[in-house]
Amino acid sequence: MSQQQQHTENDKQKEAQLKHDKKLSEFLGLLETNEPLIPDQVTDHYLNKAGFECNDPRLKRLFALASQKFISDIANDAYQYARIRTTAGPGGRGRPTGTSKSKTVLTSDDLTAALSDYGINARKPDYYI
């Protein structure tokens, strides 16, 4: 590889790094101004309970945003399980044609199935003592 080609490749890497840094700084700026749905106090409580200490509110909001996404994914998957369950109905028949505007009811079985996709066991014990 010639010296000119190496110089051009280094310039491209520097440009890519600058572009990445600019996007990261814009994202961090958004975290400062926009609050996620999970309040900062709730995030602080659970981070402190887990033993995590940090004074940067942007990092805490990043955790809140990730938690919000996780909860949203679980809720969406549970909704899909509920729709599959109601569409199949008894005997494998579809929903009757006149009830297309009926509400989808989310059951604990739907939520349990969605949580199991993420490795979380929320099933009730088989018996109680």
C-alpha cells in the first residue's frame, strides 16, 4: 500500500470517527432535554437498589430509555400472543366476521408467554402449600 493510499484511508477513518462523535453528542444532548416515560426518581431508586452509583443524569436517562424499550417490547409481544389466541379461537376457527371491532383482552397467560421469550419465568407454581 502506498503512502498516499494509507493517508487517504486514515482521513476516511478520521471523518467517520468525527461523524460518530457528532451523532453521539447530539444523542447525549437529546437525553438532557427529553425525559423518558420512566421518571428519574424511579430510575434512581432502582439503580441505587442495584448498587449503581452515578451522578450523570444522561446515563440514568439512557438506562430509563432502555428499560422503557424493554417493557414496550414485552407488552407488544404479549399483545401479539393475545391476538393469536383470540384469532384462533376454540377449535382453530377464526374470529367471527361481525366481531372485528371487539377489544383484545390481555391475560396473564399472554404476558407469561411473552416474558418466557425473554427468559423470565412468571408462571404460577403448580400448587400452593
